[in-house]
Amino acid sequence: MDTEPWEASEYYGEFDQRLQASCRFQIGNISLDRLWTYYFGIGGNADELALEAYLNELLALAPGQMQLVDTALTELSSDGRTEPAGQ
Amino acid sequence: MAQSDAVPTAEQLQDLLLESPGFTEFLLGLATISASLLGGDSPMLCAITVERDGGPSTVASSNDAARRLDEKQYEFDDGPCLTALRQQRTVLIPDLQSDESWQHYAKAISNEGIRSVLAVPIQTDDGSKCALNCYSTELGTFGPDTVARVESHAESLSRILRLALRMHAEDPYPEHLRSAFKSRAIVDAAIALIMMQNHCNRESALRLIQVASRHSNKRLHDIAGDILDRAGRMDQEGR
């Protein structure tokens, strides 16, 4: 199957993605607890310890899960809301 | 500042109760109001502790220092506030350093610069106990007048606190956890729906939702909700 354009970001390498997530987490001033809860709320499956290891660049997550962490970081930082959207 | 009158109005308290999403937020507001009403020339740190039978205890503090001072008491399971709470009596420590009965507590909080402590019970219904704790960095803050003011302030909080305890009965999960549960249920339902329609696996379904979210610039949770709504509408039209 052809590569869809939207998949491009998943090919910039797991290490880059991890580094980027780690930076965004640190800059964003978000607590691990808050990030994990949000990530869980949008369908995340990794436990908090794995997420912490991922953010400390010690562990890789499945591609879909890394993407979800990205989404969680984006949604959390976009308007400072703490609870999952749509309330 | 209303120095002579440290009693908040009923409207103020009712507004606070109505505007607080949960019990913790309400208690936090109450601690902040107490600190600003009771604080005179030198700022006073305030904390309110609530213990429910068989339930979690909640501590709300007007700032971080007050929170640390209260948490120390829980480490020892003893302290002026816990005594006021459990024995429902006012505890006054005019000079923490020279007070013999609270030496171990004084040592534990010695780096916080607190010189005197006043803890006053707040009357509530059976099943819960409550106390207001005030800390001051100065000696002589809690003279007879101030103690009377704090006691009447605590009394004025009794009714709204009883209402709040009824309104927010037994809440094992704070608001952000509940909304995460709700969000997760919606995302999971949308994933299941896509899996069923496309005969795909969970990862592919989740990726489809993520792509839709990114393209439409909407939150993942909102997209999942949209997918469910649309399916619901189609289901109704098909009947």
C-alpha cells in the first residue's frame, strides 16, 4: 500500500520522536500524572512507568502509542485545560 | 480588608459552593477566604482538614507552606490540628519553641519559620470531623481577640461545610479522573465501531481517529464523539 501523507510523521524515527516528546514534556511543565491520565483518556494503553521511561528516553513505545503521547502533549498544551475535552 | 469582621457573608460562601466543581476545590476556596479574612498585618497561613468516617481525609491549604505544615501532622498522626479535629476543642500554641507538649511537632516544622499555631474545630454533622488551622510566623499573633475572631469565623463556616459535605458525598475519584474515564469510554466505543465496520485491528482504528483529529484540528476525544453521534444518527434513520 502507498504511504499516506499523514503517515510521514511516523517515519521520522522512533528516537527523534522520543526525544521530541521528552523535550515537549519538560518544556510543557506538565506533571507525569496529568499526562498519563490524559493519555489514558484518549485511548492510551501503556502504564505510567512505561510512559515515564519513554519520556526519559529509556524505552520505546509502540508507534501508535508514541503518536498518542504526542497527541496528549499537544492537546494538553493547546489551551491549558487539564481535563479531557468535550465536557 | 474586613479586619474587624472576619465572618464571610452567606452569599460569598454559597457562591463558592456553587462554583466549585468538587469538594476539594470548595475546601481550597474556603481556606483561601479564611486566610485573607483572618490575616492582619502579617499574613496568616490557613488550612482546613476534613476527616470522613471510612472515607478519605481532605486537606486544603491557603498556600504550599500551610500544606506542608499540615502534612507533617499526618506523618506523626498527631499535631495541633489533628487534636482540634479529633477532640473537637481549640488548641492554642502561643510560642511553639517553648511549648513542651508539642516539642516533636515543633522540631519537625522548625525550618518553616512558624512561631505560633491556632487550631479550631468546625462543627459538622455526624460522620465527619473538621478543623481550621492557622499558622503565624510571629509570636503573639493569637491574642484573646484573635482567638475569638478565628473561633467565630470557624463557626460561620459550619453550615456551608455541612452542605458541601452532603452535596459532595463520598467522592473517591477527583473530577479529572472521572472525565478521563468518560473520555476513555467514548474513545474505546469509537474504536470498537471502526473495527467492526472496517474489520481492522485496534491500532488501525485508533490511527484513523488520530488522523481525523489531526486533519480537522479537533481533539481526539471530540472526533470519537462525532463518530459515535454519526453512527447513532445513521442507526435511527435506518429504522
